[in-house]
Amino acid sequence: MPASSQPTEGTPDVPEGEPGRTPAAEVFDALGAAYERAFAGSAAHGRSLAWLLGRLAPGSRVLDVGSGTGRPTAETLVRAGHEVLGVDVSPVMVELASRQVPAAAFRCADIREFPLDDGSFDAVCAYFALLQLDRAEQTAVLRRLTRALRPGGHLVLATVPLDVEAAEGVFLGQPVRVTSFASEALAAVAEGAGLEVLERTEDLFTPAHPRAVPEPHLFLHCRRRETARPA
């Protein structure tokens, strides 16, 4: 779920939220179903899911990080016969997803702390899920997700490829703080995590929301290496 926009001038306050709750949870609790409506028209997201579906064996186990309302990712995967576990920090999103995609399982949790067994998933989706983590956290999470893949498993990663750290901005009317990598840098992070980048696509998309602006989208389609790359 994209949690970013072009940085704005000034420094709007980011909600601190309740103890134990992350700013990302506050933002996406507030957006709810409006997020799904804003991004429903993303053809690039649909093409990315089709790429993944073409590489999954029947009945694959897929982890959906930042699962949002469950649409389109979890819904598309379960309709194709796959087992999906969605993880999201927003309780509002998890409730919506559980209701809209009852064939998938959803957990309200922070992916930085959620227990993941090595080699336990055939595929991982992380569509715009890391943008409110700092760069060290994004790097560490990608390594965790790669370890959670079976060797040869696939990971699809999408982001807004801006070279920014802790940039204040507004996303669909909500104040956010965003960190991201430029395209080449993110590909290098993925390779360093143990992934082989098989395909990279970029798109410019404007969410269907009166306060949205066009934003660049980057999709990395990756595979976990069967063996570690030589140092």
C-alpha cells in the first residue's frame, strides 16, 4: 500500500497515535476503503500479479505484506487457488480484508516483528508496504522476507522510487513521513538480500482521489537464489 507522495514544503505533524501503534497504522486506519478505491485502476499492479500467477505452482503459499483491504492482491491469489496470509499494521484494513476476502487469513501485526519461518512461503508480495520504514529497516525486512521464501521462490516488491529519507508529505489527505530508495538503489538492496531481479517495470499512476498527484511506481519481480551469491 503506497504510503507516500511527492514531498511537500513545510513540516506537517505526523500523528503520534496510541502507545504501541505506528504512524502507518494511524494513516491507513483513517483511509480504510478509500485506499482501495484510489488504487483500483492500477493496471501495472494487475500486470504484476499476472506475472506472479504465471510462476506459481497450484496451491502455493503466499505472504502478502501490507495486505490492506485484501484487494486486489489477496483476492486475486485466492481466486487462483493459492493459500494467502496477509499481514498489516492497520486493524481497520485487517477487518476490511477479512470481510472482503474470507478465503485468506489476515493478521494485524508489524512485519518487522511478525514470526516467519525460513523457507515457509512459495511467494511474497510487498506492494508499497515498506515506505514508512527507514532504510535500515527496509533492508532488514527484505532480508527477512527473502529468508521466508523457499529457494527459487518469487518475491514481488513495489515502491515509489524517490531518493528520500524521512520526507514529510501528504498522501490522500493524510500527513505521512516517507523513506524510499531510487530505482537502482532498491534493486541493489534486493540483490543484497539474496534475490535475483528478473524484471523491473516503472509506471506513472494517479490515484483516483481529489487530493492525489501523479506518482512514479516501481515494480521489482524477483526470485530467491537457489544458493548464496559468491562474495
